[in-house]
Amino acid sequence: MSFKSTSNKRPFVKNCKFCKDAGKSYEIYTSHFVRESTDPNSKIVCPTILAMECRFCFKKGHTISKCAKYANRGTSVTNAPIKKNKNEVNTNNYKKNTFDLLSDFEDEVSEVSTQVSVVSENSSNNGKVSYADMLKKEPVVDIQYSNTQEKVISEFKSLFKCKRVITNWADDFDSDEE
């Protein structure tokens, strides 16, 4: 009694996964393998990989995931502790907060004092006034403005009032008109 083996063996078709993933046509990715043999250390024969330039070492023939320099980038650096300069002062001791300006403002009441001087049109030197002449004159009008804290805060809040407009999308589109 002999038994006939009926195993379904498919023909061995070349297939390059790199070219297939790159979106190349069927004829291109079935014309070669990635390597010469199944050994991971064998020579690469894929024309797409051979033409590709590494983003790390800028040499052709491999990608950054297989780059030897990229894999060894941290081994050449010594792990010696970095000494900080004792004379160096840390300037970043403050908290970074977007509302710091508002909190500082609430503590102070600002008063603005403005002095306005009026110059007569009939001045000497053909309309030219020297700096020394201006310093000799006393200010004619003295106006003082004072802004209270509540007034400034209310103006600030009025700038940022936003009304949210809620509309129904069904009001904008009418299916009966079609």
C-alpha cells in the first residue's frame, strides 16, 4: 500500500517587503528580495534601500533604524558627572504662570501723573527752541490722573467678555427645498 502525498506546494515567489511597503508596483517588488539570502548579515540587493540615504550618517544603503553610528551614538560619551559652576546664579527661581501679571497688578494702585507744557508760538530763534530754554520754563498746566484698581479691572474684564452664540444646525439647512 502506497500513499500519495498531496501537499499543496506553491511556487516560491520573490517578494521585497521594503518595496511593497513603499508602494512600488507589483512587478518591482516581486522582482527581488531584500537580501541575497535569508542570513541577516548577507548583502542587501534591494535597489530602493541601496538608493536611500540615511538621515543620521548621510551614507547610502541603509535606513536610520539599521545605522551603526545611530546605534552607537551614546557609547562614545563618558558618563562622568557634569560639574556646575558655583559662581553661576540660577535666574529661573520664579514660577511660570500666565496670570502673574494680573496678580501683581492687584497689589498695586497705579497713579499716573502727567505734566503738559504749552509753548507760545512767538518764540525767539525763528521757531527753534533750545533744550536749555525749555528747562528754564516752568510747566504751565499740571494735570494728574489716577486710575483706581477697580476701574482698570472692570475695563480689563470688559475686553474679554465673550457671548457664546448657540444656533441649531437644522435651522441653517432646509431639506424641504431640495
